[in-house]
Amino acid sequence: MKQYVGVIAQHEPDGKIMPIEMIWTDGRRYEIERIYDVRRAASLKSGGVGNRYACRIRSREVYLYDEDGRWFVEDNENG
Amino acid sequence: MTRVILHSDINNFYASVECLYNPALRSMPVAVGGDPELRHGIVLAKNNIAKKYGIKTGEALWQAKRRCPDLVFVPPHYDRYIRFSRMVREIYADYTDKIEPFGLDESWLDVTGSLVSQDGKVIADKIRERIKFELGITASVGVSYNKIFAKLGSDMHKPDATTTITVADFKDKVWPLPVRELLYVGSSASRKLAGYGIHTIGALARTEPRLLKNWLGINGVMLWQFANGMDISPVSNDSYPIKSIGNSTTTPRDLVSYEDVKITIYMLAESVASRLRENGFICRTVQLYVRDNKLVSFERQAKLPEPSCVSDTIAHASMRLFDLNVNEPFAVRSLGVRACDLAPADCRQLSFLPDSERLQKKEELEKAVDSIRNRFGHFAIQRGIMLTDRNLSSLNPRDDHSIQQIAFLR
Ligand SMILES: [Mg+2]
């Protein structure tokens, strides 16, 4: 499933975008505690392509994708 | 010096992109094509499962459905294909600046002297791996010392494979293949060759070029050179995968006044211009298509004084073409506006003429309109003229458009 989410992000002067908080569909906010890795990647599970941020949120690793300005996460029941 | 040439071909391009976006489709036979209710719809692409049912590109949708009742039809999303084509090209650009596109899904790359590696296969494998990981689709890549054999190689193993053809092994790998696998051998040439008992590329290669010239003209000699690995054509950087961007519509009622025509032309020109901007193109020629209510149609084109991606300019040129070619009274049923002779916007010559400053301002204005429409929808902002006849201007032309890829023989 492709779950679109809201994101609070910082746009760096060099054009990089650093997500700071993710806003889930119910309005709850989740701090992005750490970003391990950023690269372009396809999400076969969700069906999409974008800049993939490997983030730590509540001590779990989550893939957050920026697909041309719309953000989504791979909605994975098993984490 | 021996060249190192790659030919990369995305496997089932349109279908692969659709299957990436809709995971549920991946286990079904899928054909990309227009509305199957319309009799003229054809299969533009299919996935591997549909291929197993014998579905063929170019066949009518109703025919395909008869062959495979479970076939799922997906309408084409050209914007996605253009985006993917651009992203694939960005990957190629990490290995060479000599890239020649051949349609949206194929490219030749000259990687001779690439700093990444001296081994074409290593680069080809790396490119395939990146396309799969970054874009979620696959490519077949041929590696050889000329463009013709590189293209043959990319056809030999699918999907997701690298095939090399060298000076030492081309006679083993290429010569047993049917002659029509060779680029530029069409059905008429292959029929003629068959008449002389020439069925394989090897047989073609061993035929006297003098004879081939008699049978096929100068093309016969060219094909003989190709079959012997003597193609020396360079990978040229100055071609673009898209030849033109156009949009046409059949109007809800006959257009009988210049005002009617103007509304429709502006609507089409706006959509064409916004697509030009979206893909970073300017056009040098505008083409107008007109069909009247007796189904008589014609096409006329005009060069623009200055290359442009501004809808005003495109609409003016189209209106002028209409004025010059249609006399009152008229009853027009279909109109089409096409931007041809495309070039990338960033290679536009700088000019300080007052006219180009005015054009620049219009371009900025229209880009602002694009961004409003992207955020709030097409009808959030409109020209005043569109309000004079809401029936005519109610189409959202961006959803219905066509792109024309380069032809196979340029
Ligand atoms: Mg292909």
C-alpha cells in the first residue's frame, strides 16, 4: 500500500530536503530521529519512485519517499 | 580505436511503468492501450504475462481481448513515461555524455574511454542494476563495437540481461539470426532477400555487395556493411526522444465563428505549451489540424519567428494558419494544435531584443499559471475568453493529449 503522509521539512540552501517530522493520516506527528541514508529508489511494495529517506522513527527504521513533492511511506504491518 | 557502444532497451517500457505503479497488476496479463470500448484502440505495450498469451503490440484491443479474455487494459500515462525516460537518461549521463535516444525507451551510449570502466559489460551491468533499484523497471543492454550490433545484442536476451558481441564472436552470435532482426531490414527488403534465398544475417554478409545494390539499391550496400560489422555511424547527442507534442479535440458542437475557433485554439495551445514547459522544450514550428463537419481535413504548419513555449505565441500562429486557410462560412468539427521541431529550452540563444524580453515575461507568467493549476486544478485560473462559452471551454485538455516519438528511420 502507498500511504501518503504529511511532512515538515527543512530545505537546505544547496537544494537538499531534510524531513524533520512526519504527520500520519490521523494527524499525529512523529519526529524523525535520524536519517541513515538518502538515495533515489523504487518502492516495489508501494508502487512509486522517489528520493528514499531511510529514517529512524520511534526507534524503528522507516522508508520515507519524496516522489516529486508528495511524500509516502511503505505501509508495512510487520514494521 | 575500437569503440565501446551500449544499446539499452527498457523491457516492456509502458507496461512495466504501469505495473510498478499498480502492484496488483503484476500477476495479471496487462496491455497498455486506449479505451477498449473504442473500436480504434490498439495495444501500445504489454507485460510478459500478456506476451505468453500471444498478445502483440499494435493489434486491436478487441482482438487482444478475444485472445485473452482476462487481459487487463490500462490507459497510457505519457507523463509518467516521459518522467521515467528522463530519469533513465540521468543514470546514463553518469557514464557518458554521448547518448542518442531512440524512442522513449531505447538509447545508444558511447562509453569509449569512460572514466568509470574500460569494460563495456561492467558499465552495462551497473546501469541495469541502477535502473532496477532506482526505478523499479528492467533493461536489456547490448554491448558491441558498433551501434547495429549493440542494438541486436539488446534484443537477444530479455528481460534484465547484458549481451556482448565482439569482433571475435559476431559471426557465431549474429550471423545465424534471421535477416529481419537487423535494424532497417523492413518487411519488403526481407521479402526480396528471401526471394534470393537469403534468410540469415550471415547469408546477407556473404553476398556480393554488387548484387545487393542491384536488388535493393544503395540500401543493399548499407545492409551488407551492417551485417559485416562495418557500421561506423556515431552516437549523436543532438537528438531528442520526442519529436512533437500535440493536442486535438472534437468539439461538443460545430465551430462556426472565429470566436469559437479562438476559444478552442487557445485551450489547445495552453495545454501544448504547458507540456512543453513541463518537459523543458521550446518549439520552432506550429502545426494546425482542421477537420470540418463533412470530415474533410487538412494540416498546415508555420515556423515561429523565435522558438517558444508560450501559449500566446502558439495560439497566434495557429489562428493565423486558420485565417489563411479557412474561409467563411465554415463548420469545424475537430481542431488540433501541435508543437514541432523541438529543442531543449536551455540551449535557447540569449537575446536582448525588446521582443524576447516580452516573451520571457509571458513565459514567467505562464509558469506561474502552471503552478497554480498543479496545486488547485486546471479550472482554478482561466483566460477571460474561456468564460464566453463555457460549453466549448469545459474540456480539461491536459488529460487528453498525444506525444509523437521519433520515427525509426530518420
Ligand atoms: Mg523496449
